[in-house]
Amino acid sequence: GRLTGMQVRRRMARLLGAAALAMSIGTTASADPIPQDWLNNIHTGCVNACKQQQFSAPSCETACTCVEQQTAAQLDKSEFQAMNAAETNRQPMPPALQSKVEAIQDRCAPAQ
């Protein structure tokens, strides 16, 4: 059946979370861009998590390319580290960061 918007958001949150948890990153905060190797890890972790959720490989590739590009465009290195720390510690993200992450999720949700 067709997923509701909330189900898609939850799945995208898990995809981003899985991608963040796949990373081992330091805690130096700065306004630097996210390094390309981190973005590559985001993409790989996202695709793996997406396929586990029964989305098709082409849908996962499209959605995760979007996640990678939007993460690079919307978040800086310190914001990505804050998202990663929140996921790792199972804590809520700061509200401003949460709304950026939700915008990425909404824009990049995989097609059924």
C-alpha cells in the first residue's frame, strides 16, 4: 500500500540516522563544509538502510543521492556532527537543526 507522509518521514529519519550512525567522526565544530568522504558514507549508509526497508534499488539511489546533495547544501560540518551526536545518544536535535533535517527528509523521500 501507499505510505502516509508520516510513515515516509519516519523512514527517512531512519535513513538519515543510519547514515549518521555509520560515520565515526570527531567533535571539532566549525562552519566548514562536510568532507566528501563523510558524504560518501552518508550515501552508502542511506542506500543500505533504504534497501532494508524494501524500497527498490533505483528509488534508493535517487533518494540517497538527494540526501547526500541536500545534506551538503543545507548543513555544515558542525551541524552534521550535532545530528550525528543526537542520533548516537538518542537525544533530540536542536529545533533549528531538526527543521533542516526534516526539510531534507521531505525533499528526498524515496518513491514506492
